Amino acid sequence: LDASATEGEVRRSLAAARFVHVSTHGRNTSAGAAFQLVYLWPDTASDGRLHAFELLDLDLAGLEVLTLSACESALGRFDLMDDLRGIPASVLLRGARAVVGTLWEVDADAAHTFFAAFYRQLAQTREGVRRAFRAAQTETREAHPAWRDWGAFYLLGVS
């Protein structure tokens, strides 16, 4: 949270926690998906920019879900072999079971509605990430009926 959300702390959390939520700004780099990033708090050890390629040395086998409410955080790029690259791909390649991100810039109120509903569903029903995602998407669509508001959220992986 705030100044404690450094690159080192987020990397430690990703490797140690079952659920990690990152709410910050991000940037997709379509010309080089390994450079897709989220902005964190800078400190003496890092510039506060966590890139996709910086996640490839982590063991994320215990991570059930990474949720990224940063804009365009579910995007990446397909290479010539049709492999997805970017933050979601890096996390899934390292063992995480699922990533929830966004496909475009998201309205803050819609993001709050979606992620609050998503985590509430996970805690209440324990029926898995897919069902929690679907329920959150439905609740967000009811509260924010414009496609641009509820349609931005995207689930990758399985759980």
C-alpha cells in the first residue's frame, strides 16, 4: 500500500501469497511486450517500474490469482509462434493459476465495483475464480451498463 508498494515488496508478495491485487497505473508496450509495466513506489533499489520481464525469475506456483486493475494490464502481444507475451504471460509462465486484468482504460468506479464484487464472491462462495469473475462482471454490468465500463475486465488462465 502506498510507499510500501515497491518493486521488491510486490515481487515478494507475488511469490508468497495466494491472492495479490495491484491497483496502480500501467503501460502496455505493443512493440515490446516484455516491457509492459505497472508503476509502483520507487525506492533506493528500484525505479518503481515493474516490467513483465522482471517477473520471469519468480516461482509463482502458490499464486492462485493476480488481479491487476491498472489500465491495459491484460494486454500483451503475440509473437511469431502465436505465444502471448506481457505481464499476464510472464505470471502464468511462472506458475500462477489465473490473472484478471483490463483490456483498456477503466473508469475508477467501475473498477471498484468489479474488484469488490470479485473478492466478495471469492470469499463467500469459494466456487472458484471463473464463477467469481462471472458474478463480478454481471454485477458491474448492472451498475455500469456501458460496454466500455464492464467489458474491460479479462480473465486469463484457469483456477
